[in-house]
Amino acid sequence: MPSAADRRQLSRSLPPLAEEDAACIERFLDAAWAERGLSRATLSAYRADLQGLARWLRAAGRPALAQARREDLFANLAMRAEAGYTPRSTARLLSCLRAYFAHALRSGMRRDDPCALLQPPTLPRLLPKALSEAQVAALLAAPDVTTPIGLRDRAMLELMYAAGLRVSELVGLPATALNLRQGVLRVTGKGGRERLVPLGEESRHWLERYLRDARAPLLASARQPSTVQALFVEADGDAPSRQAFWGLVKRCAVMAGIDPAKISPHGLRHSFATHLLNHGADLRALQMLLGHSSLTTTQIYTLVARDRLRNLHAQHHPRA
């Protein structure tokens, strides 16, 4: 099976994107954003998938993306299987193609849907990986809170775990989303859906300290600090990127004695959900706190909680 390096080399060897394909892709993305309110991360993933397919079609001497036939898509899927692409990435591509060609049908660009008979690959059911409560406590205590940047890092980690936020939600929070007096946070999630998440005493404490002692010093070198809207900031006034927060979690994991390969920023969201269920939270309430549009998505956490209860039973019951 070709390696990841081989797949990157294959991508680099493809011809540049044709102007016709680029224009069609951008029109679709504009419509997807306006009609479905897709996040920037989803739009970026769609753009990369469609551009990669369009370049491959051009290299193979096949029709442009807008005129692609079912056999062209089958050929691309066969190539992906031989090249060792994961089933999850192929399923994401098919989801993107369904949306793209559905838009083409609605707008009159096509009269048929070449995705109609394409079946997504079977995906393994991956359970969320949560940290133990002791591991979370060690992770949150890792930043050096005697410095402004460490105080900001502690506040970010505390809020991530206290509110079960997605990484994009955390780094994109405006300062106006936080109401410390009422102890709530207004979060704009996927599809532009808003939800109110209550804050615990611990996260409120660290947010208050960050706002009082760290945010202004961090903004001291910003050009116009009074116009900065982000809740969490870097020294230049910009919000931290998702990649920067990923690096923060990895560094704190090392300091906390946690294998950094077994933790991700999303792991704090999983830990939030799992720990709530372990302590008796209602599944419907958890759905609202996580911002899931469907209860089916939230139900995956019941399997994690069930495994935890089974382990506790096996460990402590006299006849286990």
C-alpha cells in the first residue's frame, strides 16, 4: 500500500486547477455557505476535496468536474482505494460530491446526478477517547499562571472542559459571548446554531483572573487594542489559531505526564461529555450542551459511559 508520502507526491504531480473548475467550485461553496451556513472548516475541506478531484480528472483526460460522469467518479474511488486513502476521507469526499451535484441539479447545470449509485465505505465505529478526571485535573494545572500567556492558557483549557466546546468555537469566541455575572457563555456552533452553556465556578474564577490580569498585558503591543473583539488573544491582538491550541494541549499533556499521542483538543470535549454522563447527566441535556443537531450523535457517549460502569462493576463488586 502506498505511503502517505507517496500520496502527497501524487497530489503534487497533478496539473494545476483549471479556471472553469475553480469558478464552479467557488460558486458551489458560496451557495453552500449562504444556504446551509457551513463552517469555514467544512468549506475548506470541501474546497480541498473538489479541487483534488478536478485536478485528477484533468490529469486523466476526463471531463471537467461539472461534467463528470459516474464512471469518472468510480475510477477516482478505485484510485483512492489503491493509493491507501482511509475510508473516512473517502466518505467525506462522497458527502461533498453529493452536496456539489445536488447543487448542480438545483441550479440547472446538470440533469443527472452521477453520485446516485455511489455507496460510501463502511466506517468503523470509533468511540470517543476521554481522559480520566485525574488526568484532566493534571492537564488543566499544567500552565504557568504567573505569566499572562500562562493565565490565558489556563483559562482556555478550563473553559474548553467546563463548556464542552469544539476547538473552532473556543478560539473564535468574541468577548461579548461571555457573561460572567450570569455565569453563561453564548456559543455559535455548526450551521450558525447558537446555544447557551452554563459555566462552573472554577472556569469563572480563571476567566475572571484572565480578563483582570492577563488580557490587557497581552494586548499591550497590539495596534488598536480597544478594537480587538476576540475573547482570547495573542500578543498581536489576533485570536489563537486551532493549530496553536493543539500545540498548547500537547505541551500541557507532556507536563502533566500524559502521552501526547493519546490526547487531542477534541479529547477535552469528549471528557466533558463522558464525565457528565458518569455523574448522572441526562442525555437530552447533554445534546443541548454539546450543540448536536441530532440525539443520535450524542448517544455515542452512552457506550463510553457503559464501558466505564462495566469496569467499575468488575473492579468493585465482590462477585464480579
